Amino acid sequence: MKDFKNKVAVISGAGSGIGRALALALARRGAKLALSDIDAPSVADTAGRCEKIGATAIPYELDVADRTAVYAHASDVRNAFGGANLVVNNAGVALSANVEDMEWDDFEWLMNINFWGVANGTKAFLPDLIESGDGHIVNISSVFGLIGVPSQSAYNAAKFAVRGFTEALRQEMIISRHPVGVTCVHPGGIKTNIVAHSRGMEMTDEARAEAVRQFDRIAITTPDGAAKAIIRGIERNRARVLIGPDARVFDLVPRILGPSYEDIVGRIGRSPRIASRIAEAQRSAEIER
């Protein structure tokens, strides 16, 4: 997909962060936009900004974990735009908890959004992408889809699953000769609201605000920078897009060290000082929203 003019782009989690930045970037390139988020006022604001640029943009309130709602959303987009050319499954949430302490409700909440939300969006829109003759699907994984990290088992599980699901899908599209490009995105630290909306970090409002400030200080890449990298990946039909220098480091670690990185990180993590640094780095690498 080299040209986005008059192409219909469907973006989840478009109320803020990468989703909003991507919507604005595609609006400038002439795309028509179907934007969704669980936060209706935020996605309406994004749509309004896109319309000021001159794009057609319709906001939808959507919980990507609700499969019936996602299929209904695909039908609504089909009725409004006639189909879809580009789908970006971006909506996501964060959870920080060790396996032995993690609540099942929190675990399922994250998996339902971060993995099943991606699967729901892919399955619901794939027929339209195939029929378009020039389709592309982008699934947002994470640097935590490349390497396991202490206290991020649920997030790792979802993002590794997104990676495997997306890589298999790309191969299936090639084998079937379907005109659909598939890209898996692995962002590093992006300046978004995911820490403010996360679970698993029991803290006062003041402490959470400080965590958000620290996250903003550490996060390397802006949402606009992430959007540019994703669009380049679509234009070049890349299988994988790494966003930020920290993502490249995360990609290299298992390649160089193999499974031994797990023991190294485990031993380092025993130090209280190092453990606090790791926790800070984890927050800086959490992405989407």
C-alpha cells in the first residue's frame, strides 16, 4: 500500500497515543477514517481533529474485548465506507504483577483486550481486506513480545501471542495469494497514557502521578514518531517494525544470549536497587494507549 488517498483505515485505541497520532498522520495523507476507542469523548476528539485536516472521520465507542461488538463494528464500517483497506489493531492495556500474586480477573482483563482484541479485529475485518484488493493489517505487539520480563507475565503472554498470530497470518496471506500485507509492530517506550490506565500497581493517586511523570521522562519515542515508523512499514510491506532504539536492544538480547538471558535477568533482579530500575524500565516500555 503506497498511497493512502481515499483508502479506508480502521484504527482501534484511537482516542490517544499511537492510535491518535496514526489517525492524524493518515488524515494528512487523504485516508478515510473509522476510529474506535472505549473512551467515546476521546475518540470523538480525535475524529474532530482529523476532520479539521479535511479528512472524513467517524468515531465509534468500542470495547475490542467484546467479539460481538467488534463484528457489529465491522458491519457499521462496511455500511458507512463500503469496506476497509487498512486495519490497525492498536488498543491495549497494562498489568504489572508477579504470577503468584496476579488476580485471575486482572489476567483475563488484559488478555481479552491485548490478545483477543487483536484476534477479534483481525477476523472481523479480514474478509473486507481481502475483497479490497489492496489490504493491509497492522497488529501492535511490544518489545515485551520479544523478551520475557519479570512482573510482566500477563503482558508478555498477550504480546508474544500477538506476534505469533500475526506472523502466521502473514504466511497464510502469502500462501493463499491474498492481496493483504501483514505487519507486526514492536514499540519500545512511547509517551502514552498506558501507565495512568494500568492495573497491578497498588499506589496512591500521588504515587501514580509520579509514576506517570517518570514514565514520560524515560519514554524515548513520541506517538508521532511511532506513527511515522508504522506508516513506513506499511508502505514497504514489512513483516516486522521495531520502534525506538530500546526496541532494537530488546530484539538483540535474545538473539545474542539465547535463553540464558532469563537467568541473567533473574540474578540481576535479586538486587532491590536493580529491581526498582527494572520496574522503571518496564513502565517505560509499555505502549499503546
